Amino acid sequence: MGPFRIGVMQLTMEPLEEMLGSARAMDEAGMDTIWLAEAYPWWRKHGMEARSSTVVSALMARETTRLTIGWGIISPFSRHPVQVAMDARVVQEAAGPNRFLLGFGVSKIFLNNICAKSSKSLGPMRDAVAIVRGVLGGAPFEYEGDTWSASVPGLSDDAHAPRDVPPVYVAATGPKMQALAGEIADGCLTPSITTPAFVRYARENVAADIDIGCTIVASIHESDRAAGREGAREIAGMYLANKFQNIKGSAETLLDLAGIQMEELKPVAEAMEQGGRLAAKAEVTDSLLDRCKPIAGKPSDCIEAIEEYRDAGCTHVMLELWGDKRHDQIRLFGEKVLPHFR
């Protein structure tokens, strides 16, 4: 297991230059990672546009010098794993050695948007991880899976291409997928609204000494705790509405461990549907935000929250950083929070 890391989970639903500017700010601030959460077309309902993580990640690699770039996540149901390996090669070449992390997840909402149905997820995920590693490994590769198969020639000695296989992560909410991540992956990524209680739950299910990356709503202000919580309140509202509308079943344990009842999210979801994310934000009470366990407030509040996540078993904090003046927030994390964990 590597060192404790702190990075940012970037939703790919913002204009390209905004995302690239944020990546440059993270690079300068000393963040360890930027993970690209591939937005699905559902976000169009709320004034935003989905963009490809695989394309954006290669551009980010060219715009930064030290920041490690992760896919957090892409779905193997929307790209054949051989194609995923091809996309991964581009990011490896753009970033250079040891600056890329490959994250897979089922993304059931994306499946709805592309009108694809799958009653199985564990077998397809096992196939996807095996194929992408096999293709990137460079040797002749033959694979016959239940969902996907591959027949790929070996990489010749004189081919100009990277030779390393990047770490592969599996996003998992349920216990069976978490256990599979512990069996086949280098890391496990948890969903938005992860809490320390859910980290402990995931660590027990993973049952392996792998990296546990935790997606946590976040924002910061240098001196005003209330102002430092407003960005986290907004992103929490967006995701709580999403869980109510789209992923009720799979979110039950996540919310139960946070002490949140699904019915509490109905006003948030209705506000999101009728008035957008600022309306949803207004429905996120202090009590509801507190139970989401954000990394938010003043720098001291953020340090205390990160310590709680680390003590619960998180080894890789992924801040869902939101709110006004995000580049200033990134710099503030770099100056006031990151040194505490170095």
C-alpha cells in the first residue's frame, strides 16, 4: 500500500477550459490526484453537458507536470475493454510514467441513458479487468469471457508504446462488488456521500490491503466555517437528488450508514427537478449536510474531517470540491491542509 493521498474528484460536465484550469491549479497546489468522474447525459436535465473522461484525461496530462490522473470511473458497458486499453495507452503516453490510474465502474445510470440493460455486473467487471490488463501487458492475449472476449496480437519489440500496466481500480457500492475489488483490483473507489461508517463497511468487505479511494463532498474557506460549507452543501444536494431519482436500491446501505432516510431526500430531488442545483442546495439542511460528513469549513475543520476518514481506513481522499472560487479553494487546500498530511 502506498502513502496516504489527497486528490479531487472532477465531474466531466463542465466546459473543457474550466476543467483544464482546475487541473493546472491542482498541479500547482500539490494535490496528489485528479479523478475524472465521467458525467452521464442525465446531467443535461440540469443545464450541464456530459464529456468523455478518456479524452479529457489526455488533455489534462498535457496541461500538468506531476498530478496523477485517474478515471473515476468509466463503464466497460459503454466501451469494449480492448477499446479501453487503447484509450489508456493514449493517456499513458500523454502523462508519462506512473501518472495514470484506470478506474472501472458499472454506472447503471449511464446504462439507462444508452438504453442498455444488464442483469449481471460481477462477471462483466471480472472480464473487463482481465482484458484491459492483458492487452496493456503487451503479450499475445486470448480471452474468452461470459460478457466480453478478446484476441489481440503481442506488442512487437520495436513498437513505440509504453510497456507498463497502470493500477486498475473498481468502483463498488455493494458488498459483492467490493469483495471482487479486493480480489482482482489495485484499489476500490467508493461513491459520493461516502462517510467514515461506509469506509469501515467497505474496508471489511474488500478484505484486502488495497487502496481505498473515498469520494467525499467538500469545500473550504479560510476564516468562515459557514461559507466554507456552502459548496459542499450544493454538491451534496446534487448527489442526494441523484440517489433519490436514479439509484435508490444501490444507495440504501450508503444512506443507512449515514443515518439518512430516503424519504428525507424527496424535497431535495423535487427542488433539483424544478429549480436546479441551487434550489436543491436550499433543501439540504445543516443536519442533512452534517450526516453526509463533508470535508468542509475552515482549514482546521477539513483537517479534522480528513483525519476521521483516514482513521476509518480511507487511504485516498477524493474531494468533490464545489462552490465559488474553486481555484482559490484548491490553493487553500494546498497551503493550509495538505502540509498536515505530508
